[in-house]
Amino acid sequence: MVSVVRPVTTETVRSAGAADWLAQVADAYPDDDLLLIGQALDFAESLYQDGKLPVTGEPLLAHALGAASVAVQLRQDAAAVAATLLFSCPEHLSDWQEQLSQRFGNTVSSLVDGVNKVRKIQELHYMESHLLQSEERHQQAEALRKMLLAMVEDIRAVLVKLAWRTQTMHYLSHCSAELAREVARETLDVFAPLANRLGVWQIKWELEDLAFRFIEPQLYKKIAKLLDEKRLDRERFIADVIAAIRQELELAGVKGEVSGRPKHIYSIYKKMQKKHLDFSEVYDVRAIRVLVEDIKDCYTVLGIVHNLWQPIPGEFDDYIAQPKGNFYRSLHTAVIGPQDKGLEVQIRTAEMHRHAELGVAAHWRYKEGGKQDPRYEEKIAWLRQILEWRDDVADVGELARQFKTELFQDVVYVLTPQGRVISLPKGSTPVDFAYHVHTDLGHRCRGAKVEGRIVPLDTPLENGQRVEIIAAKQGGPSLDWLHRGLLKSPRAIQKVRAWIRAQASDLAIAEGRQLLEKEVARLGLANLKLEQVAQRLSFANVDALCLAIGQDELSSRQLLTALQELAAPEPVVAEVAVEDLVRKSRVKPTGQGVLIVGVDKLMTQLAKCCKPVPPDDVIGFVTRGRGISVHRSHCATLKRLSANAPERLIQASWGVQNLGLFAVDLDVEAMDRPSLLRDISDAIMRDKVNITGVNTISRDLRAFMKFTVEVRDAEQLRRVLSLIQDVPGVVRVLRRQ
């Protein structure tokens, strides 16, 4: 194994000390940054003292310094190195966020918080096989989503966690064999693939080799011994190859750096296993790397190598034209070299090499003006892609399994008809491709052409193929697609399931409407509007009511009671508006900011049915024993009252000065999601509006909410409606009539 970072052991810390460690990294950072790192180190040293990691028992300070060394090797900024040193603060301080913010700034505090959220990734290793209660499953799903968001918001948090895991792997030799295997297996299953996905190959190789050492110690020692036995012969062979290539580069006028490539035991083992090769047949046991100035020179060097030695068929990969899923770029070729021995050659630019070694870690530094390198955004696009479809997944175990699938699967690269490269899970079909391009295209997919030829929809796609989808003008997927092997990617599977659920909802709405209309007809309520029934039962609209009926969520007794209450035919004021029936007289003020015509010192109250708010047009109605009830002029209740007793209507208007607050009912329909109620409540209170009542019902991923709020006037009400409408997921918001 070739180690790429210098581990820090307990003995190193005792002999050198934290101050000496700081001196060793001083050249890598300017004075201001070094001051921050030094302050973090002093704080960590005083806090950790004789503390030990709970799992491995490694002294905490030694572990922190080792992890920080890895962060420095990854060229992380001062804030990330400080966060690496302060990783364990939450376990030692109750008010750690406040203390870290005050001492080191919000960035470091936020990073430490993000690192602790990323720790949730370890739970993925166990979530598949552990059945949880529904409430616990919901909490786990929310925790997982927070972890994903933390990873997307600041990738440095993930790099800090990878640095800590690397140091843990170096310490495993001090632990029991059983514990070492368990930690190593988790590393190989979770953290090495994560480093690979982020393109941090420097950490990937290190974690894989260290993990393999504890999982398969005998195989590890065997390969290491074979490497050591052949070392002198291999070094002479590599020296001859390097000399030959350098000579040809000089003749071609190409500036380049040629060197032997590090040997990674785990990759050698995987290649032997995958291709059923003997150790002597593995090409990258003998491997060199050529670094040049630009892409044109890469292909020039490729031609030189192929002219020098015979290429081995099927062993050429152009990752410059078609980068890997982690955006790794390079040319790989294998040739029959001197002495008829296999030789692997990697060719890349210096910039490609830097990205290959450091991956996303190379892109963190912000440019002037706070803008991030766009390549950094590309590196974490796969995480954001998961977030796009996570809400389609209802079960946390399923979410965990599919996140792991997205994280660890092999990928295949295909082309759209326009030449755009699409990355898909290995084994994906044309239907997966269609859903990746656009959900609607996936729904309408009926056939496909690969390289211009029509193929069955269950055909596995291969690297470099050009795919064209044959789509119907309309239509949708079939449940059969899930069982015939037409779908491989989690994203496509969830899109189909979501569509099927939506169709089931449409069917339930149709059945519910049929039952509702049948019951209305049976009771002889031909003039009854279905909207009235929905409003009576506190549903946002008729479709929501019909869905509840179709899914048996609303009992027949509840429906019958509501219909009977609405059974009295609504009186019609023939050809006469309510305003025309109002008695007009002298206007006098009342105590509620309402001016009432022709009365003095008579009690007034705002009607609860329509809840008028200034400057709504209002009309008074003289009640029996309760004074005057003030309604909005188009209130349905007022129309019924005026039809029976028009003489009780009385003119009313708002006073010049209106004091106090007015209650208003709001109906909100939104896509159901975690924290929706909190977000809407925060939006309402942003305008200093008090919420006096909330009622919410969730059906088929939709939330139907009723809020009662207190506002000063119609202008404040308008602002509140606008604030609610801006909340993500809100479909509509209306003032209840």
C-alpha cells in the first residue's frame, strides 16, 4: 500500500506536541489563516485533554491532529481545518454553537454543525435492516434529509468527516480484530464510495487499502508481499519505459512529466477478481503517468505510446471525452511493453491530475465576490438530483436503500440525439434514459432507437451509445413497467410510482363525485352547489371533498348530516339586490368602528359567517336580542336573512378611524411536506399578524389548512395572502367567503 497522507499517532503528539504540529503546517497558510487554526488548536487542546474516542479509544487530541493533517493535505481552507480540530466540541459543550460562533465565527460553527449532521450517513448502513415505528421512521427520514441538505450546502463538512475517518483507519491496528473489521467494512461500504463520488481519489485509495487490510488481512499481505518481491525488477522496468517516453516527447516537442504511478493494493485485488487474472497479468502493477500542458498534448502522447508499443485491445478508455460520474478526466491505455510485459499508461494535464487527486476539495475556495467555481457545482449535482425526487419516496427504508444505490452504483454514459452526455446507473434502459431527460418524456415513452436502430425498451444501454426516444403525444406509464425490468434507476421508478398514485387519486375523485351527486339527487337538492357542501365540511374545494369520499375517509353519516343541514332551499331575492332593501337614514357611530344608520347606543357585532374587515362593503342586520350583526354586503347568510326579513336590514359603513383587530378565515391548499405548517405560520407572523386558530387535514400528499388570523384592515390581509402564497409548496390561498 502506498500511503498518501502522513498519519498522526499518539506517540507523534506526545513527542512533537500540538505547537510543533502547527509549525509543520505554517507554510501552507497566510498569517491570518494560521492564527485561526492556532486558536482552534488551543481551544481543542484545552477541551479534549485526556478524552478518547468512544468507539476506538484513540486519544481525542491525537485523532484531531491526524484528521487536521489530512484536511491540510486536501488543501482545505483555514475554516475547514479549524472545524476538523473542533469536530468533537458538541460532545463536550452544551452551548457549543454559541461558543464557537463567538470565538471562531459563524462559518466555523456552521461547519462543525454540518459535520455532525453528516455523521447521519453512518445510519444508512443500518436503516435497511432495522424496522422502526412509524414516528421513528419519520424522524429518521427527516434526519436523513437534513444530512443531505447539509452536504449540498457546504461540501467541506463531508471532507472533514472523510478526514476523520481516514485518521480512524490509521488507528485501527490498536483495536480488536472484530471492531477493526466492522469499522473497515463500513468504510468500504460508505466512506470510500463517497470519496470516489466526490472525486477525492487521494482519500478513496487510502480508505480502500486500509479497509482491505483489516477485512482480508491474508489477501492483503499476499499482494503486498508479491509487490515487494518484484519491486526491484519493476523499478528497472519502469525506469526503462520512462526513459523511452521522455526521448519521444523531446523529439515531438511536447513538454511533459513522466513518472511511475502509485500501486493501490485494493484496486489490484479488484482487477484480479473482476477479470480472473493472476497477479502477474495485472497491468497496473506496472504503471506510469504522463502529465502534459493541454488536452491536445494528451492525444499526442497517446499516439506516441501506441507507436512505441502494441496496444492491448479493449483496454483503452477516453475519460477526457466522456468523464466519469465524479468528473474524473484522463486517458487510460494498456500496452505490451518491453519484455512483452503488460503496462498501463495514464495521460492527463496537470490540472486534470490535481482534480483527480483532490476532486471537489480542489474547488472549494471562493472567487472574488463570493462566487463558487462552477466545477464545484457540477461535482455535487448528483446530491441535488437526489433532492429533486426525494419527496416521491414515502418510506424511509426505501429512501435509504435508494440513496445508497445512487451513491455506490456503477454508471454508464450515453448520448442524447443532440450529443449531450447523460450519466445513468449501469444496466439502465431507454426508459430510464427518457425519465432522466424529462419526466413527461418518460411518461410518454413508447419506443427507442439506439444508434439509429429500434430496440426493445428493456435493452441495457452501453457506454457511448446515442439514444433517441419515440414518444406518444399523450399517455402515461404502466404498472407493468415496474415488473418487466424496464426500469433500473431509482429516480425513474419513483416517477412511475408517483404517477400511478396520482392516477389512483383521480379515480378516487371520480368515484367520490359520482357518490356525492347520487346522494344529492336522492335528497332532491338539485339547486345545491357542490362547493357549498365542500365549504360546509371544511374542504378546500370540491375535488378534495370527492377524494375523501372516494377513499372512504369521510363517513356517509358525516356527508348525510351536512347535506341535511344544507337541505333548506336557499331563498332568492328576486331581482332585488340586498343594498336596495337597506333602510337609509342618518348615520351614527358605534363602539366597533362601524357607523350604523338611525340608531344610537345599540350593540353591534361583526358577523362570524363572513368576518368583515375594513374597508369591505358592509350592511347591518337587526337581530332578536343581540343588537346589530354587521355582514359583508355579498354574504350568503345575509342574502337568506334579507329574503325572510328585509325590514331588518340597515345601512352601515366603516368609521373614519378603525381601532382594534378583525378576525378573518383563510383557506390554504399546499403540497404536504415537513415543516409546512411552521413555514406558513412564520410567513403570517412576518407581518406581525396574530394566529388565533389552525385546522389542518392531509390527504394524498396534499395539505388543506384553515387559519383564523387577526388583521387591522384589508391592506394587511392582502399582504398576508401574498406572504402565504410565496411559501414553497403552497398551491392556493383564499379568504373564506
